[in-house]
Amino acid sequence: MKRRRFLSSVAIILPATMVSTEFFLSSCKAEVKEGYFSEENIKLLDEIGETIIPATSTSPGAKAAKIGGFMKVYVTDCYTPEEQNIFWQGVNKIKKISKDKYGNEFPKLALLQKQEILLSLNSENKINTDTPQFYPMMKNLVVFGFFTSKPGATKALRYIQTPGYYKGNVPYKKGDKAWAT
Amino acid sequence: MGNINSKGIKENTYDAIVIGSGISGGWAAKELCEHGVKTLVLERGRDVKHLIDYPTMAKDPWDFPHRNELTLKEKEDNPVVSKCYAFREDAMHFFVKDKEHPYIQEKPFDWIRGYQVGGKSLTWGRCTQRWSNFEFTGPQRFEFGWDWPIRYEDVAPWYSHVEKFIGICGSKDGLEAMPDGEFLPPFELNQVEQHLKDSLLKNYGDRYLVHARWAHLTQPNQIHLDQGRGKCNARNLCQRGCPFGGYFSSNSSTLPWAAKTGNLTIRPFSVVHSIIYDEQQQKATGVRVIDTNTKEATEFFARVIFVNGSTLNSNLILLNSISNRFPNGLGNDSGVLGKYICHHNYRGSLGGEIDGFDDTYYYGRNPTDAIIANYRNLHKKDADFIGGYTTYAGAHRDRDDGQTFPQQMGAEYKQSMTKPGPWKVYSYVQGETIPKEKNHVRLSKDKKDEWGIPQLITSVEYDSNDDKLLNDYFVQTEEMFSKAGVKNIHHSDSKQAPGLDIHEMGGCRMGTDPKTSMLDKMNALHHCKNVFVTDGACMASTGNQSPSILYMTLTARACNYVVEEMKKGNFK
């Protein structure tokens, strides 16, 4: 690995310092329990992921990349308790809006309705950047998880584990896919 | 020490003992064994066999549960080593975890270690420029230290000797500040890097961006094939161990080469407690070793001893080698042992974006960075600081981040991220630091490690010279990049503690005067001539070039000196 890699590493989660105390005191605290990643919740996360990175004519989407299963491992092991709280509060909010506003569970909603919900969370976060932002966190997680998955790296992008050689100058034609690594 | 369980002196006697199997210890083993010297290599960690013990080398990104990121627990358990750029899911098994070997940070020092056969040669950065006489004469010319007892001419043939064997790619650029070596073909510059190179020449005339000089087999020669190594396949996954032996490590090259001679014994799990000094014979006769698993103590004996335990551990061993003759550490009449610890200033990085070049891309993953050779304080002092710096630089074109796309979700957002984004230009600095007496390591008087060896106290810090050098790097690189059309330039001072550079040096420095130095011009202790220190501990100043190949070069040179002396009947 080249040392420069540390310069370009992607910020996948919000730094813990961005989490304000006020936020925790004021809002309904989500309890992070073992087994929180139930089968039902993983299906929901798959649907959230698929809304952000959908399958298209050229490549599969986040659901095919088992994004919910990835989140289970990543959020459980790599997120701080504070970050896990933000994560679950956001997910619970998605559940609530789905029921309250659209009268159904998120996975059963139409694509436009799903997008509306996520968009509302996204724009909500833009109002005050001091508070933790659920949508950028979720979005970064989905994007990272998708493009490092086998379908994401090999179908949406180009991936070769062993290129064999390096060539510093090859023509790029508009539309050519980017390298995954 | 507990009971000495010597199985009889004869059985535990070799011609030479090498302490450490990393990048310099491996070279000592190769050179000595090739010349018929029966050699014992002591390694405190486990064995790592080339290919067999590279569990992650064939893994894809999705094979890692956390996609090569660290878990919260790994970070919490390892506040020091988790700062290291290569301590990730794919290579963390080649690093010492914080709890495995505690040390005392009197001032913050990130001590990054690799306790296994091969040491840090498995995970090293692989950058291998030669020192020039500007570096060797720097301390004397600018009066910031004691003169080196050697010059470029003394080491040049040994650089060649090492380069031919390990394989260095690069191009002969004819630069006085960075002498040419024995090079295999270089990794090509991409179009943006070529543009940067041209822009530097046009705008400055005397600033050179050149191809990487890196320990990769771009086109193996017979000597490399004979080692069982092959061409670099441009994977840029080197830190996992290479299935092709495409980059140099002790494990892929020097150690198996030494083993083939039949003269090598490697003993893993053997931490060296101290070197045994015989007052009557006035020389070192062997080493005390503790088995890291059983804690059993054993003594091994030899005619010469090479200390290659990595900079700080070599200092620790010498400091802990106490006798009536040397109450302050082996060979330490001068009192300088453990002092003048220095390192490289790796705090600065700077980058930006460049428009255009949309119709060009690259194939494969370049495992190297281009180099802007040092242009400071060469013939004369031309900056408000002492020393010089190397600037690494390059350009890449990653997957677009989709940030400009208004709706951060959906098919078009996804599609935008499957295409390459704009070209990005990056750089980082490797700056010389000045050896100072107060920057030192010493042994704890009361705290010991689990093998009964005193813990090391680190007391090393930056000074204002480092800040000035860093500032100059920012100002100059921003100017150079701006002139080349790089925009949105941002720079960062990581303010990282010394040590995280993993270029710690000194403490047992070479010098002409035994009153102010530990080692003579052949790397032997002035006051104990059959002990040689040829790892980073021997450095009298840091220069601005990457140090590992100089350690290898000095090791090969010292070993051949030993062999010649043995032929004359010396080192009995």
C-alpha cells in the first residue's frame, strides 16, 4: 500500500466529536440491543440501500450486494454507541414516517414514496449542520458497502485483483467505468 | 536472569549471531551465510514463511468482514498502532498490538513494530533512493551534528551490490541530490504526473519530479528468478505479502537465500536480553536469549555479533548489556548511547484537483509514488531551516464521489459514481530532522516487560526547525502545484507524534571520534570491535532520503569486512 492512501481514505461515518450532548438529552434515545439487526430490519436496510443505490440496466443495486447484512457487521463492530444511536434513530424515523404518512411499511411503499422519505430526512439535516446527520451517514455507508461488494466492484465498476502490469497512460472513452481499487 | 539452560557451549556456538531478521538482519544473514559463516539469526517473534504465512494475499475487498476497516475494539485496544496507515484488516497480523509490548512515552511517540521473521520488511514503504554527499556532509557543513565517518564513495559500490540483488525500479536522472543506481525499468508516469514534471522544469529549471525508485521487480533479472521471485503484478497490496515476490522482503529474498547455503539457523520466539561481554578477552562472546513462550533463558555464543533489532530495540539491547567494564551499556564510554534519536518529519500532505486530461486513464495499480528530489540546502544554505526534504507526489483518478449530483440517491446518482472523477494531485513530505542530545531513549528503572527486560522510555519531540521545514514544504509545493494548474489546493499538518513515520533513527551513531559516537566507520562499536550495529540505530543524521536501503547497504559492507577479516585470521 502506498502511504498516500491515508490521504484519500473516505470518511464513512461521522466523527464522534460532531455529536452534541443536547441531541442525546432531547431526543428519544434508541436502545441498541443485541439482535437489533433482526431479519425484518435487515430487509428494511436492504430497501433503504436499494433506494439510494438501485439496480439499473447495467448493474445490480445495493440489495444484490446484501447491504443490510453488511450494515449488521459494520455498524455493530465499527460504529461508536453514539453513532449507533443516530443510526437507529434515523431508521426508526423512516419506519414511523412510512406508517404515519403513507400507511404502510417502508419496503412495501412505491419507489417515489421511499425517495420522498429519504429526501425529507436529507433536507431536514441540511437546516442545522451542527447536529448529527443521519442521512449522510446512511448514504456513505451504503455507497461504501456497495462499491466494496462483489457486485458493486465487479459490475458497477471495474475490478481486477491482479492486473499483471501497470500502464500509466491508456485512453479513456466517455462512459468507461472507473476502477474499483 | 533465571537459570541458564545452556545445552553445552559447543552446541550453542556459531560463527556469527544476527539479532533480528528484518530488512538489515536479513541482509546480514545472506552476506555471512554466502561466505560460509555459520550464522544464527534470533527473532523475537513468530516465523513467517514466504507465501505460506500470507493469509490475506489473495483476498478481495468483499472478503474482509469490515471491508478492510478497523473495528471500534481494535482501535480502542490499539491507540498507538491503529494510527499506522497499514494497520488495517488485511495486514494487522504483521504489527505488534499495543498490549503485546508496552513502553513508556515520556513524550508522545508512536512506536510501530513488527515482531516476526522478516520484521517490518513485510510491510515497509519500499522507497529506496540513495543518499548523496549532500546528506553525508550536511551535519559538518551546516554544523548541526558530528561528521559521518563515511562518504557517498564508501557506500556507492555497496548500494549497487544491494540494488542488483533486491531489484529497484527507477530511471537514471543524473541528479546530484539523488544519485542514480542499478535500476530496473521504472513505473510509468501518468499523463498528469508527466505534466507536473514538465511544469517544474519549465518554471524552475532545477526542480525535478522523477520516477519512483522503489523495491519492485518491474522486469526480473536472473538473480531475482533464482530467488524464486517474479515480476510485480501491479496489485498494490504489498503489505499483505506478495504471491509473486514482486517487492523485496527478507522473507521472499535474503532469508531463503541464506537458508539455501546450509549455514543459516533461524530461531523465532527468541528475545535477546543482552549481549555477553567477556572482560578478560575484551570482546563480546555471545547473547542471552529468553524464549518468549516458555520464558526459559539460554545463551548463544559467536565470534561476531550483528545487532539488527530495529532502531529502538537495538538501543534497548545495548543499554541493557551491562558489565563491570560497561556499566552504562555495551560500548557506551561516551555516554551517547540512546541519545540523538531522530526521525523523519512526515506531518505534511498537500493536494488538489486539476482540470483536463479527461481522455486519459491508467491500467493497473501503481504501487509507487513519483519523487520530487530535495532542492533545499544543497550547495549552500538557502532556507530558514537546516536539512532538506523529499517530496513524494502523484496523480490519480478515483471513482467520482457524486457530490455534485443534486439528489444524493437514485439511478443517476449511482451511475455518476461508476465513472472516474476529476484528476487529483497529491503530495506528502519526508523531512530531515536534526539529531539532538535531549531526544533520547533510556531504560526504565522499575518497569519491566513480561520477559524481565526493562521497558523503554521514549523522549523525542519536534522542534522549531521541523515547523519551519514543514512550512517551506507547504509554501513551495503549493506554488509548484499552482503553476502547474492545480486548483482547490488544501494542505494538512497531521501533527502526528514522532515515530509514526516509522523512520526512527540514531541512538548508537557512527562517528570518527569515540568520545562523541558509538560506532566506527565499519559500524563496529568503538570499544567492542566484534559487535556491529547496522540497522537504523547507527544513523548519525537522518538525511531526507528513505533510510532502509542505506541500512541494507551498510550491513552488506560491514559483513564483507568481517568476512575479509576472518580470512586474515581475525575475529577468532
